[in-house]
Amino acid sequence: MPRRAAQGLLTRFSREIADLTGRVLRATVAVSGSTSEGGSSGSGFFFDTRGHIVTNHHVISEVQPPIAITLNGGTKALAGVVGVDRIADIAVLTLDGKWPHALPLRRSRVRSGEMCLAAGNPLGRYPASVTIGVVSGLARTATAGPGRPHYDLLQTDCDIHEGNSGGPLVDMSGRVIGITTLLDTESPYIGLAIPSETVRSIVPQLLGAGRVERATLGISVARRSVMAGGREVAGLEVVRLLRQRGQALKAGDIIVSVAGRPVPDPPALFALLGRDRIGRSTPVDVLRGGRHVAVTVTPWRLEP
């Protein structure tokens, strides 16, 4: 390619990235507040034009109201809390009035290698910051603090830091593909984000009820593959019973299917335990001592 043509291509690319950055930053905010240990800072983005802001739950979990929002350009406002989901690490805040800029959620599947852009407030000192990179991997599992691991996270090499949490990770069309959430503890170059599919599932529930209702079987599980009937079967081993009374499942059982649907990994099980399962008798196929056994469980409401 001739040198002048290459320079023209780079110039157009740079202009497009700058235009994209402007659109994303108009809908990105800094989130901060006082805590018993000093303060918390993070990021968020407008989910719609009605003033709803999406961020991480851990950004505001210890904040003493009010929660401060810094809009693009430096204007400050105070936000209320619409709802939080500790398990998914998502929170929805609200500002009064109508707001002209919001970021759409992407609906199509994300692919490894796609370029992406992260926006936010790194270290709580550099608002309206952007970095560019790629989607480095899909369906990652990571744990941040105590509690259940996060599944199906996006991995990115966009440069993110503490303070970016809750900010948008967008594709080259400005659609949100994830919420930047944490860094791998062993590398500052591996960032992880909650995918837009999770945001699309959780946020409407928070807007409607302020919380997310889930069912639970009262067990801890681990992925396991075993041989049964001459073939390998993927399932979930019951490693611990969190509630003993009336429990049809036993430690060591390998759960193969729930309500007739296979559960080869924890996300598949959790996806089946929505609020519609609370109090409903549910058939479960398990391997117990190498034999298939059909049991019936009644999931109950998982306390938030």
C-alpha cells in the first residue's frame, strides 16, 4: 500500500475512534461516595434516557448515601439507588429528569479478537478516560472477594484499573458488550467484564422490583466428568449440602440434568434456577454410585 494511502487510512481510523470515544463518554459517569474506610470510586453508564445508570454493586455497596455522580464535563449530581444484585455484581442508580445520552446493549454474540473500548474513571482521579484493545477471551470464571464465582465473563486487554469498575466496555459501534468489573489478581493486563447478556437479564428485574429473585437447591457444586454406561458424562458433583433437612440430593451425587435439561457446568444450573422454580417440584437426574437415579427437589428462594 502506498505511504500516502496508508496515512489516509490511519487518519480515518483515528477520526472514527475519536468520534466513538465522544459518543461513549457522553453517556459515561464517575460514581463516588463516602464509606466507613474513607471512600469508594467507580464508573457507570446511562442505560436509558430516563436517568437510569448501571454500575457494579461493589462500587456502591459500602457507600453511605448520597451517591455522587460526575457527568461528562464535570457537572455533579446526587443519585438514588433503584436496585442491586450482589450475586451478579450489578446495581442500578437513578437521576431525576431526562438525559439525552445512553448506550445500547449489544444483542449479538461477541467474538474473541474483536476490538473494544473501555471508558471510566481509573483510580478515581482520571475521569472520562478511554483505552482501546480487543476481546481476549470468552466465558472466563473469576472470584472477587467472598462468595460465588462470576461465570461467563469477557476477558479484555484494555488497560483498566480500580475505578474503572462499573464502566462500559463497548464495541466499535458504541454498543455495550460488558461492564468492566475486575482485574486478574496476578496480572494487570487481564481485565474481566460482565457480559451484556447478563446485564440485559438483570437490569429489567432491578428496574421492576429493585432486586433479583432466584431459586436455590442449597448445594455447592463442582464440574465433573465421569464414565457411565460406557460413555463420558459431564455433570456437577454435589460437594456440600448447605441445608440438610428434606434434602433429596446427597454429597457425591453427580447432577446430570435438571427439569430435563443438561447441566454440564455451573452457569447452566444457575440459568435454570430463576424465580419461576421457587417452590416447584423439579425432577433431577443424578449419578449415584455409578447408577442413574431420579430424584425430585423443591428449590426455595435464595436470600439476597
